[in-house]
Amino acid sequence: MPHRSKWEELPTEAINPDTLGLDKLSSIDIVEAMLQDDRKVQAAVLREKSRIAVGMDVIVDALRKGGRMIFVGAGTSGRLGILESAEMPTTFGTPADMVQAVMAGGKAAVLHAKDGVEDRYEDGARAIKRLGPGSKDVVIGVSASGMTQFVRGALTHSRTAGAKIIFVTCDPDTELQTFVDVTIAPAVGPEVIAGSTRLKAGTATKIVLNMLTTGAMVRIGKTYGNLMVDLQTGSEKARARAHRILTIVTGLEAADADKLLRRAHGNTKAAIVMHKSGVSYAKAMSCLRKAHDSVREAIDEDLEPRLRELLNVVE
């Protein structure tokens, strides 16, 4: 009886019947084929919306307790985790250690693929162990196939250490479902090129991770309405954005908004509270702490009516 590979039955390795003649297509026909295939992504993610919401709640609970969000993956999945980790501080002003990521092969593998590193279970355990996950933390394993040994090693160690586990995969039948707290598994089906999970699987994974991180940040007070009020202002673009947000929320003229932002040491949230409540910077920061870092709670004001008025949008 012929030997069957453990990979053979995985949905991420299946052959796509819609693109069997891919190498005979013109450029425009390849574009059309890929567009048609990508339409399956939204539906696949939609089917997971309840699990995504549960995962978001797990993350929020961890962050509110002072825990961390830690991504672990290999290849495309690992790079997507790295991307989420890298973008949280600038977008949401998170401390450097709040959102972290480890990837099979280490930093060098971010830019240059390393063969075989994803197969090393022990390396995954060692890599996550260096971060010392504990009961306050949530570890998010990302593996399109659900089979990546590096990720399994990291998740096993994290579970032993008491961390909560979220697993993002594109195999709904993954055996890890009984091992983790939440499994999010958008079933996107076979890729345009069989096994190339940087395509639909990568797109679906990115959407899921966007939802988990963005939703969690919103829930812990990193936005006011849908405005990015906790951003870092280290670049000209970010400073311009903070200034624009302040004028929108307060109605101040540009020069007055500049003065207020300077008095608030560049902290947009503090500046809003200072203006709305007529308090000092120190008092504004105290108000924010008491309000769990939420501008809405700190000033007891709903921003949505003002935004609708500015945009001339009728509810």
C-alpha cells in the first residue's frame, strides 16, 4: 500500500479545479482568475465571525489584566504576526512589550525564507519560553495548514505556562481544536496555485488578525469614536494626523490646537480631556487612568453626533 503523506489531505494543499490551466492564461485572465478566487475569502471569514469575537474578548481580558498579546508563526503566517506586532505601537501607542511576535527562523527569516525551520517543535518551545508567557498573556498561534511544528511547540509551552491560546488556521478540522481556547479557521479552500498559502489563506489570516488586534485596541480605549487618538507622533504625518483629530474633536482653530497639543506633551487623548474638562495635563492623565484609558468615559461625551454633523451623514 503506497505511503500517504500527512500533508496530502490538507485543504491548503488541495488542487484548485478552477485554475487547472493557469499556465496557459494571459495576464488579464490570470488577474480575473485570482479575483474570482479571492471572492471566497470574505465568505470564509464571515463564517468565523462569532469565534473572532470570542478571540477578541480573550485578548481584551488579557490586556486589561496587564497581560500581553504574543503572535507565533512560520513563513507567511509568521510574517503576518510580526506585522501586527510592529504596527501596534505607532497606531495605538501601545508599550513596546504589550504586543510581541516570534517567528520560526528568527529575525533573519522575516526577509529571507529559511527552509525547515518550521518543522522544529523544540525551537518553537524555546522561542516562546524566552518571552516567559504566563497566566495573564494570550498567545496567538498562526498556521495556515494547522500542522506547523514550530507553532505547536510554542503553543504547548504556552499552555503549560498557563497562557490563553488562540489558534488561527485555514484547516477547520485541525486536531488542535481541543487543545486551545479559541480556534478561528476560515475555510478558503484550495489556492490558485496548489499549496501557495500566501494567497487566499494569507489574505484571510490578515483579515482575521486585523479584526483581533483592531477590535481589542478599540475595546481598551485606544480610539475615540473611530479616531486614532492614541497614536505616536514621531513622524510629520502622525503629527499632522494628531493635529487634525484635535481640531475635529474640539472645534479649535489650528493655532489654538497647536498650543493645546504642546501643553499636552503631544498626547492627543490628554489634550482632548484638558480642553473638554478644563483641567491640567496632570489632571487629564489622572482622569484617563480612572476611566480605563477611555476618552469617552473620561469626558462623558459621545463623539458620534459631532462626526455625523461634520460629515453630513444622517443616521
